[in-house]
Amino acid sequence: MAYEYKVVQIREGLIGGKMSAGKLESTLNEWASKGWQLKQITSVEVRGRIGPGGVEGVLVTFERPVG
């Protein structure tokens, strides 16, 4: 069986802020309603738009069968 994948980046803009469980849950439910299944969540440091620093975020990987 062949699969396709979708990777979604979620980050919090506040310095020192923690990831919002509600934001993650909303993203999971949004993609699940389109037939995507959670494959993996990876914590990453995402570069911000201002300055050299980064903010904490996650990459959420979904998969679903092709066809």
C-alpha cells in the first residue's frame, strides 16, 4: 500500500512560552477530519522572523493511504 505525507509546523510566538495543547489538538482534529492520521510529532527550534533567536515548536507528520 502506498502512502502520502503531510508535515505541519506549529510554533508559539511568545518568548519562553510553552506549546499550547489547544493549538496542537485543533491541528490534529483539522487534519484527521480530512483523512490524515498522526504519524509523528518532533520538537524543533524554529527561527523567528525577528532576530537570530528561535522559538520552540513542533513538526507534526501525518500520513494517509494514496487512492
